[in-house]
Amino acid sequence: MRSLYKIVHTTCQTGWGEQEQRIYNESVWMENKGHQVVIITPMGTPLFTRAKEHGFRVHGVSFKRFSSLKDYGQLKQIFKDEQPHILNTHSKADSNIALPAAKKTGVPCRILSRHISDPVRNTWNNRKIYKQLTHFIFTTSDYTTQHLQQVFKLKDMEIFSMPSGIIPPQDLAPKESARKALARDLCLDATTRFIGFAGTISKDREVDTILKALKLIQSQIPHHIAILGEGTPDCLAELKTLAKDLGIGEKVHFIGAKEDVWPYYRAFDCKVLAPGNKNKIPLEGVPLALLEAMYSSCPVIGSKTCGITDIIVDKKTGLLFDPQKPKNLADMILDTIANEAATLERVHQARELVRKKYTIDAMGRNIIRIYRLHQVKIARQYLV
């Protein structure tokens, strides 16, 4: 049985979000295990540039609406030249073109990764993509897996929840020194303590709920809020205005995006992630930022939605709250800070969960098992 593979990843995305980082990190892991990786993405994107600088074979395909015929022909030629064992597509536009091209050129194993939780309609084209052109589907949360199974009547061995795995740092800063360093960077008293948020700052992420929760308990705890991540100017302005109107403006700090987030998780007394639902649909898969915090032994509080409930077992690995109820969140923040023994037990359970199931190594091993499963299925077909 083949032990090494040539793997092609495609994406039409042009940013540097979790999807693109997942492709890059997974590719580096596979390369380190001896596999060959080829990445197909629009030219000039962060993934294109980083992959090329790393030394991967990279092909630029636009994946734009009016270039689909040209892209299809280009992809067929790439697959003929590269002769990959596996194709993994990651977004709608590239899946619609790359999967048919891969089937036409005989790519043996075709995988579609679904990174978001938006509903997928049972249309003719989607049935073709999910039922005829793919051998396996990867999702980033159990919710998405269950949704797709229901829509397309997929069997258990056709679809797998495959959240992105974190890359643990070699060392973690001592919590007390990390907290003091953050206080110093923000020109605050060295004794200042923090509640943290890290992720994309948008209305969907319900950061306003965190601010409203702090307002309710600001007289009971001395904590400030440190908010990491990028957001649109309008959204940031609204949140800053809200903090001022709530009377907590001096306690809310917008730090921006950081390449190295680990010291911040160590500095927080707890991390809150509060995404809501959009039209009653969870917004995302298992959040990487939450996994990183859990590995950092940072107590976590998350809303009862999306992939958060895949990893936070209430009162065991963290606490879950209703994203529409700031009072519910406020009570859980107080509980986390006041009940040290129970919090430390949750922290221990959370870190062990991530260490065993949600690292890049665990993710990579699971993906390799799927590759080998496909080889076994093909071998059995030839034996019949």
C-alpha cells in the first residue's frame, strides 16, 4: 500500500483567514512527513506568496466567474502534468471547477473541505458536487457534518468532521509574567487583570455582549477587557462608542491583530468567544482561537453555538452561555474568577482534550487515515 502521497489543494479565497492558514499548515505538516504538496490559488494572494516562498509547487488560477472555462482547461492540464493521488478543494468556486477537472483526468481521490456552516441547498449542481464528484467530505464541525448528511443522505464513511489543528508553541510564558507584560504594554498598573477576546471583530461575533456583561459586574471585579483581532473601522467605532456609553471605556482595550497570540492567552484570567447565529444557523466550525486558549490553560467561556459546543462541554472543559443574554455571561465570568478549584479542573480537562485530539499532529494523522481508507476501498474493488 502506498505510504507517501502527492496532494493538491485548491482555494479561490484571497485572504489569510483560518481556511488559508489551515491549507498552509496542513501542507507543511504533510511535507515534513515525506508527502508532496501542490497548491493552486489565485496569484498574488497571501497563500500563493507564502507557499511559493516555502518552496511548494504553486499554480496561479484565478477562479473568477468569467474565467471558468479557461480555468477548467488550465486545471486539467495541471492535473495531467502533476499526476496527484489526492485533490482537496476548499471553497465553492474552486470546487465547482477543480472537481470535474480532476474526475475527467482521473485523479484517484477527490475531497471537498467545507469550512463554514452556511446551509447547502439540495440543488442538481450541489448533488453532483457532493455525491458524484467527491469521494470524501471534510467539515470543521459536527453541526456541518450533520447538516450535509441530512441534505445529501451521506453515509458515515463519506463525511468526516476534521477541525483545524493548532500548532502548539515549544514554550508557554508563565502566566504572571505574561499578565504583567500585557499591563505594561497598555500602560496600566502591574496588578491589572484581564478578560480576553481574540478573533475577527464583527457584529456576528457579538463582542458587544462581552462589553455589556462587564458593565453588569464592573463593581465586583477589577478586570479590563483586551480585544485582539481585526475589524472594520465602522464596527470598531461602534464598539468603542458602546464601551464609552456603558461607562467602561477606560477598561476596554483594542489591541489589533497579533502574529503571536500565545502570551495573551496566558495573560487572560478567562477568554470569551461569543459568536451568535445568523438566521438560526451557526456561523463557523471549531474556532482555532478557542483551541489555542484551551491549550494555553486559559479558562474559556463560549456561546452555545457553532463548533464551540464540539469542544466546550459545559462545566467540564469550559462554560457555555446564551449569546443573547449578557447577564448569563456575566454570571459565568464571576463563577470562573471566584471558584478557582472548579476553574482549574476545567482548564486541565480542556488542555488534555486539545492535546489529544486537536493539534496539527492529530489532524494530520486523521487525514492520512482517510487517504489510506480510500486506497483500501480501491484495492477491494479490484479484488472483486
